[in-house]
Amino acid sequence: MKSQLSARPLALKVSVTALMGAGLLTSASVWAQAAPEKTEPVETVVVTGVKASLIKSLAIKRTNDQVVESVVADDIGKLPDNNVVEALQRVTGIQVTDRAGGEVGTLSIRGMPDVQTTWNGRTIFTASGTQVALQDIPSTLVRQIDVYKTRDASQLETGIAGQVDVKSLRPFDFKGSKISLSARETYLDPAKKGNPQLSGMLSNRWQTGYGEFGALVNLSDTKTKYRNESVTPGAMVPFASPNAAEDPAGYTPLQRIFDNSVWTPGTRTGLPTAAGSTLDFNGKAYPYYLSRDAVFQSDLQGERERPSANIALQWKPNSDSVYTFESMYNGYRNKAFNKLLFSFVDWWGDLGSNPAGSITTFPGTNIIQSRTVNNVYGFNSGDYTTSATDSYVYALNGKWDLGDRLKLEGDVSYQTSTYHSEFTATRIDRVAPSINVKFNDGNNNTAFHFNNDADLTDPSKWNVAQFFDNANRNKGSAATASLAGVFDADWGALQTIQFGARFDDRKASEANRTQSAALNRNLASLGPEYSIVNSSFGTAISDVPRSWVEPNAYYIRDHIDDWRKLYNSVDANFQTTDQLRLQKTFDVDEKTTNLFLMGNTQNDLFGHRLRGNFGVRYVKVKTDMSFYKVDPTTKAVTATGASKSTSKLLPSMTLIYDPTKDVVLRFNYGETLRRPGFGDLNPVYQLADDVSKVGYGSGSGGNPDLKPTQSKNLDLTAEWYFQKDSALYGTLFKRKIDGLVVPLRRKVHVDPANDPFRNSTSGGDHTNGYDYVINSPTNASNGTMKGAELGLIYFPKWLPSALDGFGIQASYTRLTSSQNVPEVNDAGDIVSQLETPFFGVSNKSYNATLAYEKGPVSARLSQVWRSGFLASNEAALFANPIGIWRHPEKSVDMQISYKINDNTTLDISGVNLTNEVQQAYYHFGTAGNAQLTNFGTLQIGRSVAVGLRWKL
């Protein structure tokens, strides 16, 4: 079967007989086995392109013991999308979000984001993280992506959501020599830039006196110039009434209420929003109003490059063994200039003679819909980030047939990954005469203008203020060895026994630095090269200023040595370039040992085949940790350490029943783990100052005692292959998850020596300590995720000849999630439990694709959609509902390929053709909605690409 399905991806040959018998193939073999040669003639249908890709994905789904979905390249290096994440968005049960910069940013399987990512079955990661950035793997290097929603004992145990295995090309995938070249140009809006993508593959195989050899080289480079535009209102805070007679003693009309003895920031539902709601001031009730503390807009323009390479060498000395050496490099380079305009809208000192006339409210509420604020302070910030990732994987694999009954596979690999970034931000500030703002303009957008928007572009109106200068470096490496085997036992119902061992030594470390100082110079006095003005901002999303001046971050970065010396001249504590050093924050060395044993069975039930596998996987993890703390005053470094060891026994069971030749029923039970992120283990506090003036700062600190989260997973699947190229399938599933990591808040008092904002070197008040609310992760939550999936691939046979190339790919997913989140008092003691949905889970999602395959034309038109979902929680500092919810999200995409001749194909594609935006709002329970508590709007933009592929 493998020889037919994968030897020629350009012209997939699907045997009707083979497909009807595909259920005979199981994952009992360590690698795919070739079907016995057929001497009798078989009916063969040759299909290519989109249809071939979908048919092969069905064959993979049917022959695998686990619940698996696949995306298969319909030509050499030709996935249906520009990157791996976008290629997965049409897979049943997968939801994607965070579209920005011309690509999708986040992927979840059945609502869960912790996906185990592998390359040809090997764990891969980015730097100190536990997952790889799948966007960094270009589609041109990929021949197939498998999404495992269930796992048996022979597979990796991590990743509660599932496993995404990215398979690359190897020389033995082809019968002989292959050459492939492709070039693509993608136009991104609103960046209005063209972006090139080039790739090439060369592969060949040779028969020699020492066996058969093969070699493959695959190279790719993608460049993208992008632009993200967003407008956001700030958080809600309470204000005194605009009527002087209703103000408490000592308050002026519309004065912001900072006193936390009067109101409690950060409650789940925020403060009441009904008109006439009151707060208690010294035993007397006074009405209050809710409004936003600020408005801001971001114009982020960047340039991203992803170079990548894959090399594979194969040797088959005889029919009983094959060796594969392969190496992969993927890189990431990004330069981004974020032009931020930020204005406070909470000042009350100059309201004129009619404060009530300066506001309007939403009917029936105390929420201010629009207001005019005079003498308002604001700043623009030129934020410039450069970042780079370099990841390398080297692997050697061997497969051996030892006699007729035993097969072994050994694999050793080593990988390294480094991520480095530098962030600089220069602020300029001013006090504007006035600003007029509508927090919701009727379309859930925020609109505002100043008294004279022209002043926004005049450098002489701005003072150069703070400069923030940060950098970090994250590193990761892993050495891994595994040996697995399958023994053809043939002991009655027990057909084969699988066994294996795996050892992994993973290392991770992080280091950073940070500093800041203020200059207080007029921007124009520095010279014209130090300022830059953007243009044409946000024309599709909101009525806001289209241009404003920023410090020229490009010029500053190119002359960074001089810029640091300038700030050092006014603040001796600000370090120049020659003095800068990164300070390591943690080192982790984690050793993992795995052993597994699994038996594969086959019986008859009511005259039909019943297969199964039953196994157990033993996992032992030993983690050694070192943490580093820097004294803010003396700069002395203190190192502390911790160690922990955990072990788990994870059973699995799969039953597969074929009640008819066209129907497959599956029952899967398995247990999987989510290990803590390495950064979550670091207990050293990372503090943030009280910039909102609520009376305390904020911060975070890890927990070295975190344990793995464990999930018990049940799946029941039915698949109906009603014709050779079509199927209808559905799944019911449930995940019972114990030991979820959630942040717990507690208030701590930090003494001056450990306070970076109030120690003697910071210039702050170092006579007293200060309170901080610290978030620390802990295994304090349990949850349940359950749902249903329905999928369809259908190519009708009854259509007239003009339409007989049409087909449908569609799926629908329904999810329900619930977890308990503990609530704590100021001391960090748990006082109650709250039931909430999981973050990032849409209750409903679907994708619908109309495919067409006829003659030289191959096409898709698709829409993916997901319902609104809880994206995150706001910092517990404000008066709005704490949850940040996303509006429903969708994308309409298209791909068209035209085969000019046997060697050349023209491709045209488009993403987000309807130019959707991403919006959010504050909400919890019955509090908050898109109109009253809107949060922000991001312009995603659309893209259109034209490509040419040539092969020989």
C-alpha cells in the first residue's frame, strides 16, 4: 500500500481493491510495510492535485489505529497553504487565531494549545520552549502533516491537545531523480508590499555495489514585509460625578477615584454599571461614573525572513535494512518598528464651567460613551525589536529486519535552538490642549481626535523622555536516543508485540538585561534624522489620527552607541554599549526516560474483524534547576538551586471494529501529560512598577515545585467510507484533566533593597518598602474538555460532465470546557473556587471547502469560522469585567493551480479575502458586552500570492 500511495506523490495511484482492504494495515509495524505484490489485475484510477491530497489523507486516517487527520502535499513541496499552521486550519477539530503579520499565530487541537510538535517523529522545540513555532517551518519543505488526536503507548506522552508530526521529503520517496523549483510573490495589505518566497529541491538515488544510496537537498527562503494596525481603549476606572453637588468631600467633578478603600480593583465582574450606582465614602453613598483611563493605537511595520534547509541521505545495503541521516535548519529573522500613540483620558483638572457637558453616557448606564478632556498628557513610543532564531536538528535512523519475526528501529538525534532579541523604545511626550474621544463609535471601534491633529506630526511639540533598552537570549538543546521493535508473535489473538525505550537529555537556559533613563530634550533639537512620521494609518478600521511623529527607531538602532552615550550623559547609571551584559536567569537540565510495551490483537466479533492494542508507557523525569537573582542595588548575583523527580505509568487501549467493509468504529483510551514550561519553574520575582497609580505594583514569579498536568482521554469514532474517494466521520471525546497550572495572586511587601523602582540606585523613595501583587503558577485546578466532531470529504459521482470535478471538504466541531479556578485573599490563601471555561476555546467552529479538480485546473475556495472565546484575563487592577473575549473569527481563502504542462504549474492564492478584523471586549458572566465594554480592534489585512512551480 505504501508503495502505491507514497512512491509517486505527483500522480497518486489509488487501487479500489487496496482501499477496500486498507483496514488490514495497522500501526503494529514500526514503519509502514509494502503490500504484497498482486498478480491479478486491479482497477486503478489516477488522480492528482487537490483530490489526490484528500484521498491520501483518507487512506492515512483509515489505516491508522489512532484518531488522526492528515494534510498531504498535492505536489512536491506543495502544501495547500503558505505555512504549516495555515495548512492545518481546515483539519477537523483544529482552531486557529491571532492572525497578524500576514499569517496565523496560534493553533489549538480541540481547544487545547499544548501541542506536541515533532519532525519525522522526533520532538522539536524553539529555544527554551517546549514547542516549536510551526510558522517557522515553510510549507515547501513538507510532504505531509499528521495530527494525532489520540496516542497509544508507543507514542510520545506529552501534549494533552495532541501531536503534530511534520514529515519532510526523503530521496527514497521518489523512484529516481527529482528536481523542483518554485517562486512565489505574496502581496500583503495593509502593508502594500510584495514578498518573495523561493525554494528548490534536488533528489536522486543510485544502485551501487554497496547497495542503494539516495541524497536530497531542499532549500527555502521566505521574506515578508507586514503591517499590523490596531486601536484600543484603555481599561475602566471609576470617576466622581460631573455634578459638584454629588461629589464626595475633597473631590472635584469627574475626578478619578484612586482610593482602594472605596472600591476594589480587579473583581471578576467589575463595578456595577447601572445608572445611579454608588460607592461608599466614609459611610455615605455617592454616585460614580465609569470611563477609560486611556486610548492608544499601534502601527507596527516589520520585515520577517525565514531561511530553512533540509538534507537527507539514505542507504539501503540490502533488503533487510535501511539507514537515514537527515538534518534540518530553520531560521527566523524579524525587525519590527511599532509606532505607538498613547494618550491618557482621565484628567479632571480643567473641565470648564460645565463638566457634565463634556461627557455622554450609554443609555441606562453610568458608563461614559464619549468625553472631552483638556490638558491631557500623552506619549508616543518608537518601539523597535530585532529577533532571531536558529534551530538545527541532526538525526541518524536505522531500520532492520532480523529474521522473519523481529523488526527494530533505532534513532539518535541532537538539536540546538537559540532565540535572541533586542528591544529599544524611545518615548516622546507632551500635554495636548484637548482630546475628544468616542469609546464606541457604533461599530465597536474607538474613535478620537485632538484639538489639532497636525501637532502630532510636529517634532517641536514633543519632548524626548524615557528610553527603554532590553535584550534577552534563550537557548535549548536535546540529545535523544531511542530503540523500538515489533515482534511477530502470532500467539492466537495476540499478533504482534511492540516494545521500546527512549532517553532524552534536554537543557534550557534564559538570560536578559534591562535598563531605562529619561533625557528631557525637545525632539526637534536632535535633528531631523531623529524623527519619522507614519501615514495612512487605519483607514479601514476607525476614525482616528492617520499620522504622528515618532523617534526614528531605525536611525537610533543604527547609531545605538551614540544614543546610549547621550542618555548616559544625563544618568550615570545608564550603561553604554561596552558595559552591557546579559544576566542568566535560569538553567534547567531535564532527563527523561521512557519505556513502553504494547500488544496488538485481532479477533472476530459477529463475523467481522475486531482489532486492538493494549499498552503501557513508563515515564520518569528528573529535573535539575538553577536560578539567578540580581540585587538591584549592589548588582551582586545570587544563585539558588532545586531538583525534583517524577514518574508516571500511562496505560492506553484501542479497539477497532469493522461491522461492514465500509465502516470503521474506534474506541481509544489513553493518558497524556503536559509538563511545566521551564520559565514557570523560576521563582525569582519579575516586578512591574505601579504605573496606573492604584497603590501597588504587580509582578510574577515561578514555582519550582510544579508537577506535570495529566489528562485521561476517551474517544469514540465512527467512519463511513461510502465510496473510494469519500467518507463521513464523527467523533465523541472527553478529556479529564488533573493538576492544571493556574496563576495564584498574593500581595507581598518588597523591601527597598530588592525593589528595582525604589532602591537607592533607581533614584526612588528607598526609605520604605512597597506592596506588589505577585502572580505565581500552581497545580491548583482540574478541568474537563468534551465535545463532538463531524467531518466530510465527498466527490459526487452524479454531477454532469462540466461539474464532475467538484468535491466538498467540511467539518464541524462542538466543544464544552470547564475548569475550577481558585480565588485567594491577599495572603494567597484559597478562599473559594470559580468555574470558568478554558482560555482559547470556541464552543463552535467549522470549515467548509469547495474543491475542484478537472484537467489542468485544481482549485479550492474555503471558509474557516470559530465562535467567540475567552482569550485572556485583564490585569486585576481595574473596574471592568476581568475577562477579555474575542468576537467570532473567520477567514475566506482560495487557491487555484493551473498545470501549464507536465513540468510547470501556475498557482494563485488569497487569504482573508473579505478583509476581516479582530475585535475583543471585556466580559464575565452577565457583565460586559461588545457595545459597553469594547476593548480593541486589529486590522488583520488580506494577502494575494502568485507562484510558479517547475519540476523534472
